[in-house]
Amino acid sequence: MFLLVIIIAAAVLAPLIAPHNPDEIAGPFSGAPSLKFLLGTDQIGRDVLSRLLYATRVSLLVGVMATVISTAIGVVLGLISGYFGGWVDMAIMRFTDMVMSFPYILLVLVAAAIFKPGLWNIIWILGFVDWPGIARLVRGNTLSLRETNFVKSSIVAGMPRRHILFSEILPNTIAPILVYATSVLALSMLDEAALSFLGMGVQPPDASLGNMLNGAQSLTILTTKPWLWIPPGVLIILLVIAVNFIGDALRDAMDPTATNVAHAVASVEEGI
């Protein structure tokens, strides 16, 4: 969390702390790191540090917005499917199975090829392909909660379905949703980097971690100009690891049963 807060703060404050305009030709072509350019310059003389700060903003924006969109779609469909059951459940789940049957990366690549590459197109594409997992998770929890006494009493009392779904069932399934959303956030940032690396995501001159790596495909750059690819590569790794660790911590904090079992097993093993 500490590491992620630092990265987010640096990205948000990029206009204030970036030493140069990310699109400005401020130094020599492919200049090595120096006191003036701490991470060197890229192939056309732009400051790598400045572009890295702005690229982080793009990755975080794509990850957060795509996660919000996919979570909203998955939650709504999962609640409706699990609560109503019958043909509604069958129709939604068969559609979910159809979406999940396509190879994920192939589906993203085809969608990115159909629509014009760009920041918001990538956000919408990732948001609309990441929802099936959340929908199935919410459906399973809703099927279980639908049989509980507090939900049945609300139905008998004549409470509107909207109230039952969003005020009774949803709050009791929010913990697994948050845990799953962290994995979607990490996956969305990786997907954006992959699409931009392939030239199908955020387009130059706008900076993203993926298109910064795109310029480092030649063997010469990989072997003699590491400042062009190591910083964005390491930052992607740190972002994904930090988000995944936070997801693991949320799972442990919100599932005390699993945590107690783990502690009990550890105690038994230590005793043995």
C-alpha cells in the first residue's frame, strides 16, 4: 500500500514534479542518464522520467476505469441472474459462458483492431470483456443469500426488488467483489501495456508504459540503452505486484474463517 500510494501520488502530481514536458524534445537523442536527465532521453530526445510519470497516469486511469466498468456490469448481471433464476438466469449465464469461451487476449485484440486505437477505446474494450468472472461470483453469492431469512423476510414484507438487491444482498457480497476487483485492476493495467506495446493501444505522442516499451524492441536498444526499457518495465512489475498483494491482504482481512484455519494449521504444524 505504501509503494502504491507513492506511485499514485507521483502520477497525480506529474504536472508539478515532471522536470520537462513529456512531448518536448529537451535533450540529445537516446541520451544516457545524467544530472539533467535522471533517466536519460528517448530516441527523439524526450525526457524519459517525465514520460514515465505521465505514462503511469495512463496505466492507472485505464486500470481503475476498466475495473469500475467491468465491476458495474458484472454486479448488475450477477444480482439479476442469481435473484430471479429461471430463464433469466439461464439466458445471462449462457451469454456469460459464450463470452468466457473466447480466448481472452484474442477477444481484446480483435476488439482493439475493430475500433480506433486510443485511451478511452481501450478502457471501454477492457471494461466490456472483464465482467464475466465478477458476474459468476456475484451470482453464486446471490443464490446463497437469496435463501437466507433476512432476504425472505424482506420479500414477505413487500420490499421492492431494487431495495432487496442493492440494500440487502449486495452489501453482503461486497467483500469478494473487492478482492476480485483487485485482480481485474492488475490485469487491466497489464492488458493496456500489452496493447500499447503492440501499437493497438494508447498512441504516440501520448505516453504509456506499453508504448514506451514499444520503442525498445531492437537488440541494440535492449543491450546498449537499458534506460529506455528498464524503468517502464520495472514500474509495470511494481504496480501489478502491489495491487495483487493488496488483494491478498483484503482477502485475508475480509475472510476471517480462512485466516483462522490457516493459523490453526500453522499452529498444528509448529507443534508437530
